[in-house]
Amino acid sequence: MKHSFPKEKIKVVLFEAIHPNAVKVFKKRGYTNVELLDRAYSEDELIEKLQDVRIIGIRSKTQITKRVLDNAPKLQAIACFCIGTNQVDLVSAAEKGIAVFNSPYSNTRSVAELVVANVVFLMRGIQEKSLGAHRGDWFKVAKNSFEVRGKKLGIVGYGHIGSQVSVLAEAMGMQVLYYDVVPKLPMGNAQAMDTLEELLAQSDVVTLHVPGTPQTKNMITATEFSQMKKGAAFINLSRGNVVVIDDLKAALESKHIRGASLDVFPSEPKSKNDRFESALQGLDNVILTPHIGGSTEEAQENIGIDAAQKLANYMDTGSTTGCHSIPEVQLPIQNGAHRILHIHKNVPGVLNMINTTIFNLNLNISRQYLSTNEQIGYAVIDVKQDFSEQLLQVLRDIDHTVRARVLY
């Protein structure tokens, strides 16, 4: 299949030391102009770097703001090689017809395993005993050290990671309770709770697995900690801003919470050379890790493949499966046809104007796909006949058009 724009001229830049598997995927698909960078770029650096770039890959530290998007004239697609997409201005990306993908499931197992490890460490007081041993103290005691078997694990957010934690915890003999704002079927013998308060009151360990949204910001405060069982443990490997850190510190210092493990924080260093600071530093009953929940070699290998394939599929076929800015359409390749992609504002009458334009140029539509969301409409049109640049220009001139191009 010959594309309208040569693949070798499509510039791809991957930031933040994305796994080399991504480069292999691109090159296997014919995208040979790939640059792999080992750090996050500032806003000004991104603007300078992206002038002739059509595809970028980022992780969690690179911030793709409206200003960056306004100054990236050739950018067509972005992939977040991680779970979330909150580092990208999705509204601005949609307004410009830029596809944004992520890889929400590739590191699920890695995060879940770390959660289960932290459950054991907190219930056994491993952090305090380890720090004591480093200082020469020998805390060989059984008091306040417990098996996890038979204990209740409360999971807040029962999505892909939360449900995987559920399976692993139940295999270790724990009783699993979960709460989610969206009704979810349980895995195994897990039990759904009607309210967050009910879950907090019953759980020996509470672990958070919620997305970063305005609704989840500061969702765990002094009120929620007071609702937890005295002596319960607390884990957060979801998003840093869902917990009020000072309130957690107070609950730990009062011994109402026996211990905590955090992998995410409201403010995190942008690079390994920047200093990390937290109000929880110095507390022996707190495990602090540097946002490594998904940082295993297996997870990064899988993310590199998954996110790169989504980008390549979009550029090759127009498919938007897993996209967060353009409506999702899964598309086959049509041999012997030309494919036109038309991204537009979702207002009445645009599809009719597209079809009228094609009809007036005596072109026959062999297949047509359309998907919309509240903001954007995405029309994919396959036509059999050759056509001139006149069609593309007329399509671009249709009212409410965001972007139109011939794919192949």
C-alpha cells in the first residue's frame, strides 16, 4: 500500500528513554526517521523541537500543553507510553485533530505485584525493622506483625489494576473488598461495597487505584483517614494528588494508621537530577518509592510495543482504537482504493457536505466510516477512482473542518 506521504519522511521523536522496542516497531512498519531521547523536555524546548515532527512519544513527565500544540504545525499523533494521558491537553489536541493514545494495560501486572509486596511489608512492619537494622537496632519481635492471610484488603477503584490486585490478594488468602463509582463485577470472591466509608471502616489495608480527575483530587483527607480502622495500613500507587499528604502524616504520627506506602506524589522531580521532597520523609513507618509502579523491564517492553503499534496503525490505516482525542474507529486496509480522513467539529450537516462534495466530483464512495463524540466527528471515506488535489482542497474548505488528508 503506497501512502500519500512517504513514511521515511515522517519524523518520529520519542522522549524520556522510551524502550527501544518502540523504535523496532516503527522501523518494521517503514518509519525509519525515528529519534530516541533520554529525558523530558521543557515547554520551550518542545516548541523548538517539534517544528517538523509528525509523531511523538512521551511518558509521564513531558507536558504537552496548548502552547506546545499551537506551535507544532505538523504534529499528527501523540502516544503516552504509560497509563495516563493527563500530561496532554486533550481538548486542544482534539481541536487540532491530533490523535492521542496511551497504553493503559501493559504495566498492570507490574503495579499489582508491587501493591501486594507493600501489603506484606506494611503488615509485617518491614520498613521500620529494616531501617532499625541499618542503624544497628535489632527489632526481633512479633508484636504488631501480622500475616496477610485472613485480613481484609480494601481496593478503591476496581479497574484493570485494582482487579488484578484483587486476584493476587485473594490467592494469598486475603478477603477482598472493593469500591468503584461505576458498578463492576467481582473477580473471584471479592465483595463490592456500597460506599467508600463502608470499605474504609472494614479494611485492614486500603489501596487506591483511581484515575487522576477533578473528582478524585484530594479524595482522601483527614475525614477519610479517621474513618479507617485504627491500625490499618494505607497504599497509594494511583495518582499523587488524590491524597492530602499533611493529613496522612498526621494520621501516621497519631498511630491511627500503622503505616503507609506511596509511589506517587503531588509534586515529583522532573528528572533524576532534581531533589525529591515530601512531608513524609523521615517517618520510619512509611515506604516511599519514586513512581516505579510500572517500572519493570517487562512492562516497559510491552508498553513500547503497544503504544508504538497504535501510532503506526493510525498513520497506516487511520484506525483510532484506544484514542482519547478523536472518536474511535477500527479500520481495515482497502486495496485498490484511496482513503480520505476528515476530522471536523461535531455539528449537524458536515457529513452531508462531505458526501455532496464527493458526489459533485463524480466519485463513488466504496466504503465510509463515521464516529463522533461530543466535540469531534471523524469521517473516513474510501473511494475507488483517482482524484485530483481539488477534492482535498474542497474538503478542507468545508465549514467546521479541523483537518483533512489523503492517507493512501
